[in-house]
Amino acid sequence: MFMGLNEEINSYFRELGGGKIGIASANRPWIYATNSQHPRDIMSECNSVIVLAIGTGLNDFVTANFGGKSIDVDGKTYRVSQLFIEWLTYRVAGFLRRKGFKTFTPIDWTGSEAWLSMDKRIHKFSFKLAAYEAGIGVFGKCGLIITPEYGPRTKLGVVMTDALLEPTGKIEDFNPCINCTICAENCPVKAIDSTLPPPKGFNRDKCLKFYQYLRKSTNWKIIHCAVCFEVCPIAKNREYTLERHNTFLSIDEVQRKKLIEDFNYK
């Protein structure tokens, strides 16, 4: 019915510089959705969920040396890519509203305290679940969405709408983790069980507690773990090579081992 509108949204998104777009129907169950994670739990009149994606690359977590001084590329590139996907999201939502449709853009909790604590969230909608349903990518063993184009190095945006759009469908022929255990082998705290099908083998609670522990133990000098983000071989491409910064991999091996030994998961 609205196939023409699908094409209009796609064209508009690409003109803005967007990467990949997918659409999921809200008029059926989502197999991995738990309590309050279906789009209708947030927007009762929702018919379609538009998921936007851009690649962030390996350069989200780097620093540069210039004249003997360290330049914080890490924080700036991370913020720029996050601001860009948010800008794309609101532009696409505005495009639909101007055509008379209702829209809702849920908050992405990544990088906030609410990301680390479900209790602090005003909603529990999962961007990763939406990306899976919309065919952006598939769940990896590490719990991240793995896309053919960007691997796990992706920023996501979501627009819910009452517009009845044609779903793009899930990816059926992409199984990046089937013979791979790299993330599980490299996870510092073994939060990934590679014997279970994704995403069942990912211990989210253990992963997030290690994030919190890293930040507190290093007085916020290390703010990311990012090991699975770094080691995943899918679409791995570093456009330029700079030093590591502010991640678990940026510290020496002796300190890494001590942090792992002192981490007490309960």
C-alpha cells in the first residue's frame, strides 16, 4: 500500500548521508521481545518501526599524538557519530510528520547511566532487537548486532510511526558467528558462551558490571571495554591507524591481568 512511501523514506535518508535503513512491522509478535520491549508497548498506534544505521568504524576509540601531545579523538568521534545518527533520526521523523503521520523516537540509552541500569530507564525498548527485526543485522555471540556492511561497529536510530510501511524482513542468509569464537576467546571476563546460539550465550549483566568496574577502578580513565567491538572480523576496516585510547585494550597487559583478577562478579 505504501511502497511509494518506503522509496521516499529511503531516498530522503540517503540524501542526508545515511547508511542503511530497514523497516519492521509492529503488527506481529517479535520473537525476542520480553516485557515492554514490543513497539506497541510504547506507541499503541505504531504500525511500522524504521531502523537507521551508520557505520562508526574502529576509529571511535582512538587518540592521536601531535607535537608530543595527545589529542582526544576518541571522545570527539564517538560524540559526532552519536549526534549524527540522532540528527538523521529526527530528520526522518520530521519527514513523516510533514506527510501527516504520527511518529515517536525512543531514547537510545547507550552511553548514559540508564544504559548500565535497567531500573533507570523510562522505557525498555531495545534498538538491537529493532535492528534484528528490520533486517539491519543479526545478533552476534557478543550480544551486539552484526551487520554485513559494518560488522558490530554500528550506530542505530529508531523511528516508530503509524504509517503502514512494507517490512524489509529479517536477514536470512547471514550467519557470521556460526564457525567463529573470537569474541568469546578474547572477552576479558568470559561473558560470552560460544556454545549457545546468539544471543542466548551473552551474559549482559556480567558485561555491564565489568564496564562499571573498569570505570571506577581506573577513575574513569578507561571508559570502554570494546574488546568484542575491536576483534570481530566482520567488515573490519580501519581507515586510518592511530593509537588506542580510553579502552581496555589501551592499557598494558600486566594492568589488564590485574583488573581481570580483581573483578568480582556476583
